[in-house]
Amino acid sequence: MKAHTSETQSTITPEKALDFLKEGNQRFVNNLKANRDLLEQVNATREGQWPFAVILSCIDSRTSAELIFDQGLGDVFSIRIAGNFVNQDILGSMEFGCNVAGSKLVVVLGHTKCGALKGGLDAEQIVGLGMDNLNHLINHFDPIINEVIEGEERSSKNNSLLERLNQQNVKNAIEDIRKQSSTLRKLEEEGKIKIVGANYDVETGVVTWL
């Protein structure tokens, strides 16, 4: 499988870009990796890159987008932050990927058993550890926790709450992209890109599309 070129990227629709990722995850789950010469892809992309998708995922070591979607060099822009949420810099990266570099799809990828979300649920204990920047990160999830909690125990051991938080966090990130980036919102309204959410199961390797 060869690296994408400007010509091949220009023929990809947002729907086809999504199909590429769905097919790649099927290969991953079935251990049927596409045949790629990565060194050849290094050479093919040395003058430029034409990725078809931008994927925002968590830093979790089990959620490498290139691996779980079976993609090669030059295929996707991969943005990673603990808890897969957006801020102004991440939105700027997405705008570059889609409006400058021509990507056709934005994916917000959450995952089961997310440590950042667990930290948000257990914030009182984490704060006691005295890590200022980590405290700032996990406090980001407080409003979303308040959206999904239903008078139950606020704890990372509450698996039902954790998974509801995971899915709501993805949905909120998509809403934030549309609200906070007029560039991406316009591209989506014009049908030039899709913005979608997904969830990766760390136990099975399966990506479910939300």
C-alpha cells in the first residue's frame, strides 16, 4: 500500500475517509495488517504529506491511531492529549489539517478505562498529590461529570459512570469543535469534511462509531 499523494487525497470524500478507518480497524482486529513498505513511504512523503483524516485521541499507550486503524506514514494527522479534549491549540492544529493540508475527516476518539477520566472522577485524591498541571487537566472534566452523574458514587471504580463520562466527553469535544472553530464548522456545513466521534475498547481492539 502506497502513501497518499495530492492526487489521491483530492479524490477522497469525507465518507470514503471514514470507510478507510473502519476498514483499517477491521484489519487490526483480525490481525490482517495491510502490506506496506514503510521505508518506501518515507521516501514518498519526503517532499510533502497528504493525510486524509485528523484524529484526536488520548495519550494512552494503547490508543495509537495509526496502529488501531492500520494506517501508514502520511495517512493521518494524529493529535494526542490525555482525555482527548480540545483547546485553542488543538483546534488550530485541526484547522491546519483540514483547511490547509486537505484532510476530509475529523475524528474524536475516546477509549474505555481512560486514566484521565478516572483522574477526573477521583480528583480529590489526585489534588492531594500536589501536581499543579495535572490538577488543571483533570479539573477540565468536572462540568462533564456533573452532566452525567446521577446521584451515585463519584469514583473511577464506578464503571457505568466512567463509560458514560467517556462517551459524553467525546460528544462535548465534538460540540466544542463546532462552536469554537468557525473554520471547521463551515467546512462541515459545506460538506467538505465530516466531524465524528468514536470509542476504542482497550480489551477487544474494536472501534465503535458514535
